[in-house]
Amino acid sequence: MKCDVAIVGAGPAGLCLARALDGMGLDIRLFDASPQESLACPAEDGREIALTHASQAVLERIGVWQRLDPESLSELRDAAVFDGESARPMRITHADGGHERLGTLVSNHHIRRAAWEAVADQKGVEVDTGVTVDTTELSAAGRRLGLSDGRSVEAGLVIAADSRFSGLRRAAGIGARMRDFGRSMLLARVALEQDHEHVAWEWFGYDRTLALLPLNGRRASAVITLPHEQARRLSQVDEADFNREVTGMYRDRLGAMRLEGQRHLYPLVGVWPDRLVAERLAAVGDAAVGMHPVTAHGFNLGLTGIDILSGEMQRAAGRGQPVSQLAVLKAYQRRHRLASLPLYLATASVVGLYTDDRLPARILRRSALRVANRVAPFRQAVARQLTGKGGFPGPLALVRGSGQ
Ligand SMILES: Cc1cc2nc3c(=O)[nH]c(=O)nc-3n(C[C@H](O)[C@H](O)[C@H](O)COP(=O)(O)OP(=O)(O)OC[C@H]3O[C@@H](n4cnc5c(N)ncnc54)[C@H](O)[C@@H]3O)c2cc1C
């Protein structure tokens, strides 16, 4: 088998990159380990992705947004950040961001399905499912990939979109720094007794972090970060106990909470690869940066990277240069790192601050929130980053479950 571009991983990043390369006349092959049915009709995985306005614009441009059912989009209007027992939150409003909402919440499985459908209709793309890519080596044509079914593929350019634990990245000799936070995030869709008014909550308790993401109707995604064993226990207690415990954790602020559907547990591991590119290979999506979900930036950054890489490839093609040359890939790496490094570092600081239960850290975070609440330019910078109208590193940390 031969192709111009081989994309390994048909998750949201791999699929969106295939869409972003549409119209370039490239022969693209996508490979994924999962069977076709689970890619075409992905199961609900509990993740409610908080998309910024900039991400929405990319998804529109690549024809994925249009395939999302409008009913599946939930408005993220404002955000409230609580610290400990304090009843007065820092409030970030859509008005601070100069938009009618801060962002939009969409379930991950809806994004995956929309992206799959868009790629299924795309000329020049072939998808191989139920097969893993096990090896990669440089070859005369670019790179040769070895597949689990014994076949091999010659590709001019290989894209690693195979998750934060990317085997392809490793096979290409790229190392990564990983940080296991020792905590897990439990996600559960819950029905609420009272209206959330489309406000996302972030609540930094001293022994846990809670977030509440407002979904359409009186529903929300409860996002509970705890030491792994406690999170595991909560994911397994019977439904009545879960409802009682979770209502208590959220201090009855929106009345009784009732579980709807499955609970999902995610151990929290951050990944920062040493490089994003090698000869004839580039990593995208979580393979390029595995963010802690506290910042809700994983897929948003994935889309930023896809936009940058496809733009660099288009510019190279316009100049009559090969899209797979190292200079093109390095330009992508440079720009992606500029976008992701401040967020990665800010996330690490927020996680560190909210993991530390010593008194100075408690005082620091309480004072930080008080000051931030009073300083309009700070709130506006946070809101503008969400709405895509400004640049402030790491703000979604404030509206999304932390891995304290
Ligand atoms: C709890 C949680 C909440 C989150 N919330 C947000 C949020 O609010 N906002 C946000 O922007 N992001 C969020 N994210 C991050 C977001 O979900 C990820 O960034 C995104 O799903 C990553 O997509 P991906 O395609 O890079 O990787 P994945 O979704 O991991 O897909 C990788 C694909 O590669 C395939 N694969 C792996 N190895 C191979 C191989 N060797 N051969 C073939 N195929 C292979 C797999 O089968 C899979 O389909 C959250 C993440 C978590 C865990």
C-alpha cells in the first residue's frame, strides 16, 4: 500500500486533520485499532468538551460543526469559581468576554461521530479499521509502517494521532515526560432539582475538586476529582448511595442530584513530548500534548495544532514544495509549542496549587480568587481567552474540574 499521508488514529484529532487536508489532492489513509462500528457510532464516554469560539470556527471550516445536532450543543454562559467553604465565587461572565456565551459544551462522542461522517464523505481518504500500526521506519518513499495484520504501508508523511500514550511517537524515537497526578476524574451525567442557568462551576474543596458543567434542561455533568481509590469507590457504589453522596458533596446547592446513565473514570496523566516531529512524521492531538483536563484545553489545543499543521502544509504546496519536508513540520512544531507551552505550564501551576493543602497554599489561592474577582481586566482576560478574543494562558483551569 502507498499513500501521501498516513494518519494513525481515527480519534477526533486524526479525523479532523484528514478533514483539514481536504482539497489538497493528497491520497490519505487513516488507520485505527477500533472496529468500524465503534468509530462510526461511538459510545458515550462521559466527556463534555468545552469548546472555545476559536475551536468552533475551525470545526466549521472543516465541515464538522455543521454535522452536530444543534440539540446536542449546550451553552456555557458564565462560570463561577469557589474556593473551600467560601460562599462567594469569582464570577466570569459572558459580558467579560464580549460574547453571548463563554463557549459551548458538546459530548465527545457527538464530536467523534460528526467527524467520522465528514471523513466518510471525503474524496481521497480511505479508512482501515480494526488494525494497529505497530512499527515505523524511514524508507526511500518516506516511512514504512508495519500493520498488525502483516501488511505494510509506504507513506510520504506519517501523522501520529494515536493518543497521549502514542506508540508511534515512541517508535519514531521521540521521548516524553509523563506526570501521573495520582488522582482520577469521575464523570457522571446528573439530573438536577434546580436550574443551573448555564453557569459552569468549579469548586476547589480542600480534599477534592468538583466541577459542574451545565447541559441542556435541568442536567449537568458532575466532574469529581479525587485520589484514585476514592474515585473508584464512588464509581461503584449503588445508585442511591451515589445520588446521596454527590448531592452532599455539592452541598445541595442545586437541590437533589440524580444519576443518569453510566459513570466514567479517568486516571489523570499529563504528557509533554520532547518533540512533535521527526523525519516524515508529526504528532497531533493528544499525541502532541496530553493536557490535564483541568484546563479543558486538550481538544481545543488539538484543533489549534491541526489548523497550524494543515496551514503550513498548504503554504508549502502553494510554494511548490513537498508538504512532508522537515522544515514544514518544524514550523508546525514551533508554532504549536508557542500555543501549548504557556497552557501546559499554567495547568501544572494550578494543579500544584490546588493539590497543596498546606495553609500558605490555601491562603494564596483564596487571596488569588478574591483579587481576581475584583480586578475586571483579569476576569476579562480569562473570558476573552475563552471566547477567542484575547490571549491569557490557562484560564479554563478556572472553569473546569481540577486534578487537585
Ligand atoms: C475527562 C476528560 C475531559 C476532557 N474535557 C475536555 C474539554 O472540556 N475540552 C477539551 O478541549 N478537551 C477535553 N479533553 C481532552 C480531549 O478529550 C482529548 O484531547 C481528545 O479526545 C484527544 O483526541 P485524539 O484523537 O488526540 O486521541 P484519542 O481520542 O485518544 O484517539 C486516539 C485514537 O488512536 C487509536 N490508536 C491508538 N493507537 C493506535 C495504533 N497503534 N494503531 C492504530 N490506531 C491506534 C485509538 O483507537 C483511538 O481511536 C478531556 C479529556 C478527558 C480525559
